[in-house]
Amino acid sequence: MSRIKSLSILALSLSLLQPKFSQVMAQAPAANQIMVQAAQHFQFASDGPLSQVWGRAPEVPRVFFPERLPAFFSRTIVLDSDFPREARLSWIFTGREGGFTVELSNTTVRVYQRYNDSYGLLDSHTANPERIVQETMALAPGPIHSVTVTLDAHLSLSVLVNGVSVVQQNCMLDVSRHQLLFQGPFNRHIELTGSLLALQATETKISIDATVRHQTIYGFGGSPSIPAYDSLSEEGRKEYWHILSRYNLLIDREYPMGTKLRPDMSNLDNLADAKPHYYGDDFPNGEVSDFAYNAQSLKLGGKVIYEMWALPSWATKDYTDPDGKEHKDAANPSAWARAMVTYARIEKERTGRAPDVIGIQNEVQEPKEISFEMVKTLRRELDAAGFKEVKIHMPDASNTAVGTEAANALRSDPDVWSKIDIAASHEYDYQNYFADPDRFDDQLKALRQANGDKPYLATELAVNNIRLQSSSYRIAFDMGQLYHKNMTLMDAIGLAYCWLILDVEQPSFGATRSLLVPDRYHGDIPVASSYQLRVLGAYSRHLPEGMVRVDASSSNPDLLVSAYEGSGKTRTVIATNRGIAPQSLTVNWPGTTWNEMERVSQYSENNREPIPAEIVIQPGEIVTLSTLVLPSADK
């Protein structure tokens, strides 16, 4: 058994850069099963011609592998002979923000991750800014004959030598290319030769049973920061609505005026009264309505969901529950319900339509008696004011555990539960399972059971854990696994990201909390904050309102699949490869001729492609097949 020595992390705290979650190590494919031939041969000689390197001493010419690495992968090099005693071989993986290196000698394996995207990361490197953030040294389990490097969907980097695991690290970095550097004494002839093995696609069959039908799609969207939207130029606002239409993100989950709201509600849309939210040193984003914004969303076929968070003082009261516990500033159901009805009236006057849904309260769990009264009073007051068509969704918790408790509490009173139209919750506790997403299934199943027969809306999905605050595609892909679980385990009728647009200076806040950010350096237009937009788009773009999810199964557990059917036999299949091997897909859905195929990866932003004779999905990719033909303006 190899002895592993963890070295101290240099300069940056690993606890701030790496998620401390339990890891499930991916099994590397056996060399004699999938990797059956050499993709590229390499040969080094220590006394051969040298190459000049800017900022460093001359070195033996490197070997560059031309492939673009997928988000997840397993790659193996095999040596033709024993590793020379006086040599060193570095297998270097690079990406936009940094990379990692597997450094080999004849007895040791050193693996270190580095960030190099800023001169603020100055370390000991002489040629470029760089800082090592994680480093492990291990003894090789005998003479080195093969090395396998695996980067997987569990935010894990693992290294196997001769098929034996020697190093495993947490890793959020995206890498795209790799190369070999050989070092040895220039005054002696030492050779090292070997090959990078090729990886063949596995065959995966997808079967559809359209006779088994599940939820009907309601829509997709999120909350706009109105101050961020207001900062866009006229051209930027046109582009903003084009993006929302292109991605079918037309649920406008309002983040309305809260504590600053006047009793007469005359300042609902007064931008100067927006209650500020601060993210780091960014400029404030706030709670405020914009009826012109709402009207534009409705014009494009969208919906408005209205729900307050912290309530103004005039809509609260002190309350003592039956157990004698005092609650300061609990909701005053009658005053709060009148405010909701007033909003519905103003919304209809200003936009031509009342809100589609009103939520009880955002991330606040009122005492049970207060919550029950809020539901009953709201339904009664809406009906009396002529808003019988406005639906009510339950108070949405910040996580599924509290959401389950809330749903079970509401169900304890059948009269109250009957007045709830839509179950709802946030799912921020999913972040505790990014390294092993399937462990989150039990929480979702418990919430699904608590919701009973109510349709479910995932009202706020995002990343806000500082240890995951990265623009990494691998982080966005983990959110994609959550979208799949919502569609298949929760029968979700819709998904809403936390923020549609957020005004930020510090990019990591935008990359994780918002889909779009204003680009003030290119004319104040909205741009994707990270890979989050494209991953959500893989699910939203070809799922218009009214499509119904039908049963779908995959022969490979690493290929997540869901299928949908709409009127006129419109059909969509979404396939997500979370494995480490490419998969060749066969889709068994009789009578289906696909008209569109889109691919999402760290290289493909919902790119349309011709339907190929063989559909191959790379590790970390999401492929959407559909009979729907999106408008030509989207192409």
C-alpha cells in the first residue's frame, strides 16, 4: 500500500477554495476494455535538441496532445519500459483559470493544482503569475508502467498508477488541453517512450414509453434585479429580452418592495426606494417592482409570480402561539392579504393582467397558525376582489428539509391544503451534495411525498456557498444534475434560477448567483455570467408550456435522460452524460424524426448541429434532441 503525505497548502486556504464534501471516486475504465489502441505515441531523449522557453532555462521539446478535453475524462499513458531513475515526467493539464500537473519520478507521484488567472496570485513561478492551492505527494506502487488521470462529475481529481489509486483531490477547475514535459540530465542519453491510449465510445440505448405520463410543463425563469436591468442601455434591454425569449426564461418571479413599502403601496415601483441587497463590494441590487418590465414579460408569453420576503411593519404584529412562545414581527394575515390584493389590482391596471401566482412568503416560516390564516385569508380576499384565477403557492423554504416540514404542516389542515394550488421550495441544501449528487435524492423524495398531488415549482435554484463560488463549467453541470432530478424525481412543472440578472463588480457573485450580468465595458449589454445560462438552457429551450414529461430510461446509469411530448406529437429528449467515457446514443421512440439537436459543453453554448448518423455525447455534455424547430431568429 502506498504511503500518502499531504503537503501544506501554499498561501491560499484550501477550505476557501475547495468543497469539503464526501467524495465518491470514479472508477477508471480498464485499459483492456475501452482504451484499446494508442491515440498518440511520444518519445523523449534527455540529450536531444533543446527548445528555448521564455523566462526559463532551455528544455527538451514538449509533447502536445491536440485534443480538446471534455469536462470529465479519464486518460491513460502507458510507458514502453521502466521509468529512468534520473528523469522526471510532468503531465500538465491547462485551463482558463489554472490547471493541475501530475509529476512522476521513478518512485514518487506529485499532484498539484494551480491558479494562474491573475497577477494577484504571484508565487515562486518565474515566467507567469501562479499559485499552488493543493498539493499531494505519494509513493509509486512499484515501477511505473501506466498512469491514469480522471476528472469526474464528483468534483474529484484522481490519479492511478499501474491501476492503483495513489492520489485523490477535490478539484473545481476546468481544463481543456494537456501536454508532457520530460526532464533529465543533458549530458547523458536517457530515453522515455510511451503512448497515450485512445478512448472508444460506449453504446447507450434510450427507450421512451409515452403511454406513461407525468407533469405538464409550466415554464422557466427567475428573478430580475430591477436596478441591474435599469443599468442596461436601450440596446442592452432589447438584447436582454431577446436572450430571455431565446432561452424560454419568461417566468418573472418578482422580488418586490418589502420593508420600505408604504401602507398605500404608492411606491411599489419607485426605484429610489428599492431595499438594497449587497454582495461583497458590488453596487446594490434591490427589492422593487417594475410594471413596464412585467408587461414586457407578459407580452412575450411569460408569467408573473409575486411573493414578498421581509414584510413592512404595518403588515406585521407580535404573536404568542398556543404553546406560549412569543413571535416578534409575525405576519398580520389581514393586512398582508389586503396588500396582496392591492398589488393584484395595480398589476392588472398597469399590465392588463393580474399576477398568475402569489406566493405566501419567501424563505420565512411563520408560526403554523399564522401561516394557515395567511392561506385562508388570501384566498378569500382574492376571490372577493374578482381574482379567482390567481393561483397560490405555499410558503417556500430555503431548503428541501424545511420545505418538507412546511408541506406536512399545511397538509395537517385539509381546508388549508385545499387552497394551495402549487407546492414550492428552494433547494439550497443541494450544495452539500455537489460531490455526490445522488445522495440528495432522499431529500427530494421526502419533499415529493410531502407535496402529495400538488404540482411543484422549484422557485429558487442557485449556488451561494463560498466554497463553490466559481465560474467553472463543472459547477454549472452539477446544477444541471439538479435540474434533471427536479424534472424526474420531483415532477417539477417549472424551474426558476435565483437571479436572471444581477449587477456585480466581483465576478464570482454573478457567475454563481445570476444567469446574466450587465457588461458595462461593451455598451451596457447583458452577457452570460458563466456557464450557468447554457446549462439551464439545455432544459428550458425546447420545453414550452404544455409539454408533458413521459417515461424515459437509459441503459447506462451515467446517462441521465428525460423525455417530453406536446401537442401535434412535438417531442424533446434531454440527455446528460455525467460519466467519464463518451457514449454513442440510440434513441428508441417510434415515429420520431428529430429536427433539431443542440449541444451544451464548456465549448458549446446551446449550439445547433445537423442530426448526425451517430449521436455521440462526450463526458460532461448535454444533448437536446427535439422535433420542435425554434424561430429562425434564434439561429
